[in-house]
Amino acid sequence: EEGEAGSPLSTGSSILSALQDLFSITWLNRSKVEKQLQMISVLQWVLSFLVLGVACSAILMYTFCTDCWLIAVLYFTWLAFDWNTPQKGGRRSQWVRNWAVWRYFRDYFPIQLVKTHNLVTTRNYIFGYHPHGIMGLGAFCNFSTEATEVSKKFPGIRPYLATLAGNFRMPVLREYLMSGGICPVNRDTIDYLLSKNGSGNAIIIVVGGAAESLSSMPGKNAVTLRNRKGFVKLALRHGADLVPTYSFGENEVYKQVIFEEGSWGRWVQKKFQKYIGFAPCIFHGRGLFSSDTWGLVPYSKPITTVVGEPITIPKLEHPTQQDIDLYHAMYMEALVKLFDKHKTKFGLPETEVLEVN
């Protein structure tokens, strides 16, 4: 009969079953490869951020002692001539910002950018980014790459993510950072971008800085803002609109050892923060090959960055403390409203309160 072994129907069913099994295996393998590529793309940025500058400095110093010393001499000579470039906005590269590696980076968590209002290109802006997290991964992906299409969502706006000036003293790392549109977070750079670089500039400042990173932990929504008013003063001096920005999930991707106030660990962290500009954190994510081991790969938790409504800021060449306090209070209120409006959309309960320190 047709249904018996060896019949055309039986043979056809076997072939179809084999093809389905093959497709299933291929799909599973492809899925695993995609996940590994995502993890590798994230790990390369984490390692670049942590060790690239120090490693390249050591390699160049070693090169001075070899037959290739001329390479090091040429690089350091060029570096001397190029020293102030970061303070003028750097050298962004659309090619680097559009690398496929950043799309893998985005999909690992995943990271998304939510626009709530249009930004006009005739104004300049200072985005306050909250919270810092351990590494500000959402800030990097959204504003220093095109993975979440920031240039399409805010056409005509040039984002500049501001970070520690010390990073731009590190050979090779400085070129990597500048290619993404990252600049030093100091007054000279911000003054230049807001006064001598035309309009349509958006400087992203992680307001809480190192102090905020020390309290970063899963399940905690807290920002260091109450006494951070320098960015408001800069906005007033240049008439740059303030844009509150909150990144839901930024604190979820790493676990950290939190030292209590008064402990030796917190004392060391505060000394580093005061004299060097950053606070060393003892943190961990998952391993590269297993989520059950510790490593530097962050946990794959969603990060959603919500860009709020701009606060119109007047230009005051010499703002008074009263002016600064007024607009700072407006900014804090706008940030809390932004958090409250969107928190339930991204997994937080209605009762969750943003802690402002």
C-alpha cells in the first residue's frame, strides 16, 4: 500500500521531516551565533573603555625601546599638534557611527531610544542624562552611534556625548572616542560647542557622574542632582535649552559591591573621585560563555532611553544664583514628571518613586 515503508508517500514524508530538522538546527545555530556576536560587540566596547588607553600607552612607550621607535615619535609629534581637537568637538566619523557592530551591541540588551518631542535645529541643547549606571551604556549606544537612529529621530541635531577629559589624554582611545562624537566634559569644550559651532548641537552630560555610579545597583532608581547646578549655569550663559533624559534599565546591567558611607572602601572611592575624576567600582556582569559565571559582559536587560520635552532657557551672560536655582528646580520637576509618566511602560510599578539626591 501507499502508506507502507518504501512507498513514495513514506519517502516524501521522510525527506520533508529531514529538511525541517535541518532548518531547525540551522536556525538554532544562527541564533546562537547572533547572540555570541552581540556579546562580543558589547565586550569589545567594555574592554576598550577600561583598558584600551592604558594598553596603547604601554605599547607606544615600549615601541620607543625598539627598532620601530620612529612610529612612536611620529604619533606623539602628531598628538602634540592635535592636542586641542577634542575641545573643539573632535572628529566624528559617520562611518564609525554606522558600524554594524553597534547594531549587535544594541540588540544584545536591547537598547531603544524614545523621542517624545521634536527639537528645532535653530537652538542648542544640553541633555541631562540619568542615571549614570556603571558605564552609561545607554548613553553611548544612543548618542555616540547610529544604532538607534538618533540622527533620523532628531534630524539636523548633532549629539556630543561628554565624558571625562582624562580619556582624551590616552593615545588611540582618544581617536576612538572622537570618531563617535564623544567630547570632554569641561567648560572650554562646552563653551566652544554652544557658542562657536553654530546651532543644532546637543551636548549630553551624565549629570550624576562618578558619585551616582557608586550607588548604581539593580532595582534602584536614584539620581544625584539636587546640588548639581553647573550644567544649568552653562545653559543660561549660552541660552541652550535643557532636555531631561531618563534611561530605564541602565542600573540593571551590572551588579556592584556597595560600600557603606564611612567604610574604608567608600573612603578610597571618594578620594579617587576627588583627585582623579572617577570612582573605582567593584562590579561584575556575566561570563562570555555562561550566564552562571561572573565576567565583564553586562547582563542582557532592556535599556530604554526616553528624551523628554525641552525646557526653554533664556540667554543670560551673568546669571544670578536665583536664576540658576529657578531653572534647576524646573529641570528637577520635569525629570520627575518624565520618570512618572513612563515608568509603568517599562516594567516599574505605579508606586515606584524616583529618588533625587
